[in-house]
Amino acid sequence: MEFDISEQDPEEMDLADVALEYDELVSAISVLERRREELRTHILNTFSEKGIDVLRVGNVELRQKRVDWKLWRISKLKPYLQKRELWEMVESVDRKNLSKLIDRGFLTEEELEGMYDVEPRYSLHVKRV
């Protein structure tokens, strides 16, 4: 795929040229993101099949990292937080807000056990070595 990226300051360009270049970039990003996701899925599947977490090809290292996501059960969590007068601080089940309440000591992982399911997710990190 080829597209033209102007190095000219947008302030010095005709508005029509700015709009056309912007459209071209948005389209290219969409294509690239779709392809990246295809490759990422294939790499993660290969890691799983081979039971590996790191792959080095030349000076490129791909590393898989597992992160457990909590899928909160709102039917259990909301009444519990309301009883503790913490629901107003959360107002909806938001991972970041709940993590902050745990980090600040308002809640503990132990008392919330059973109020979420854990789903493993994998991130893929790339670096040049």
C-alpha cells in the first residue's frame, strides 16, 4: 500500500489538500489496523500452540504477556458496594475505578471474590534487540 504523506505544514496547505490527505491517512490506518490484528491473532495462536511466550526473529523480539481481566458481576457487586456506601464512587462497573478503590484500601480483593469472573487476555509487545 502506498500513500502520500506531505511534510508541508497544514497551515500552508490548501484546505482541500488537507482534507484529502486526512482521508487518505484515515483509510490507510484502518487497513493497517485490520492487518495488524490479523497478524497479532496468528502470532498469539502460534504462541499458544507451541507453548511459548517469546519469539525472536533477527533483531525483533515478540513477547506475549498475560493479563487477567475481571468481568464484574454487577448483580452481586452493586448491592455490596451500596451497602458499603461506595457505589456513588463507582456508579458503574469500571475496572479502573474498582482498582483505585482496592489500591486505596477501601476494598480488598478477598472481599470481592465471587463477584467477578476472570478472563485471560494477552498483549503482544514488540521491541528491537
